[in-house]
Amino acid sequence: MLLRAALPLNLSATACAGVTLLLLAVLGWPVYVRGVCARLAAMRDAEWLMYARISGVSTARMAMRYIVPHLRPLYLAQFLVCVPACILGEADLGAIGFGMGDPLVSWGTLLKDLGTAAAVTSPGGYLPMGLLLAVLLCFEVLSLED
């Protein structure tokens, strides 16, 4: 939040969206890389990988044929956790005014409008919050199925 707040507020809407998404990606990747490195370290001494090395399989083929398929469940789980985290991060930044620019519609700008009295008294005022909760619950259900 401090990095985004340090940037000028007069950025164009697309530049603001790009900076926001870039900051979420740059600050969020170390957690997922640690998980992949730990999984690779656990696989390093696996017998099936040792047999592939002994049989003379090239490194590229070993990676694509043996290692990547074993990492697929980890990638899927990390994706299903990362997307809701980024959605909530953007919604938090947008709700306090540091998210996407005004012409772009995002979860944060929709939630920021809930602070007005007109949004609270209208029948569909809480609809953006309900939709956000529905999207996040869908990702949770998807992550529980695997």
C-alpha cells in the first residue's frame, strides 16, 4: 500500500491499473516460489527421477515429462489461492482510493461507492459486496474440490 501511495495520483487509468496489478504480482510472488522450490527439493532424490537421469533422458525432457506433471497440483492450488488474494488486495486498495482509475470499474471502486448514503439506501447498494463474496466463495469451492 505504501508503494502505491508513493506514486502520483494523476496517472492515466490504464497506467494506474497496470501499476496496481504489477505491484500485487511483484510483492506476491516469493510465497509461491518458496512452495515450488520446496517441492523441487523434495523431488530431487526421488527414485523415478534418478532412473530418468541414469537412462540418459535430457534435462528438458525430464522437466517437461516428469517434473512439471508432479508440480501441476501445486500450481493449481497456488492459483486458486492467489487469485482471491489478488482480488482482495485490489479491492482493498481501490476502497481506500489507491486502486484503478475512475473510468475503469473494479471491485475496489464498486466497494468505495458503498460509503455513500445513496448506495446504502438503494435496494442494490450491497450488490457489489455480495458479488465479491460470491466470486471468492466460488474460488474456495474450486480449491476444496481437488
